[in-house]
Amino acid sequence: MKAAIHPAYNEVRVHCACGNAFVTRSTHKGDIGVEICSNCHPFFTGKQKLMDTAGRVERFRRKYAKKDAPATPAAK
């Protein structure tokens, strides 16, 4: 490995909008501000919400509920 060609790898403090802060290492100089972190991200917290925009989820369920229902036998 060649000497003096790699960037400085310093400890930086990361601040999240939720108030969480942690220390990591990066080539970035100074503190880093993020909007979302693993402490508040819905995937990691398990608090995901299903956003129903303009009733699309309900419309999807109604559309495919008809196909999933068992067919009634024809009367002879």
C-alpha cells in the first residue's frame, strides 16, 4: 500500500433529526446531520404505516376480492 495517498479517516459525530447521535468514522470533515437513522427509520422500528392514497388500497382489495371468492355452482 502506498503511503500518503489515502484520505484522512477521522471520527465524526452524526446527528439525526430525531435527536439520536452517534460517533462513526468517515473521510468527511466535521459533524454530519441526517434526517433519518436506524433509531427512527420505520423499517428498523417495525412501525411501518401503509399509506392509502385516494383509496387505492381499498379499491385493490375490492377488485381482487371478487376473483378470490369461490364460484357458486350453476343451478340445473
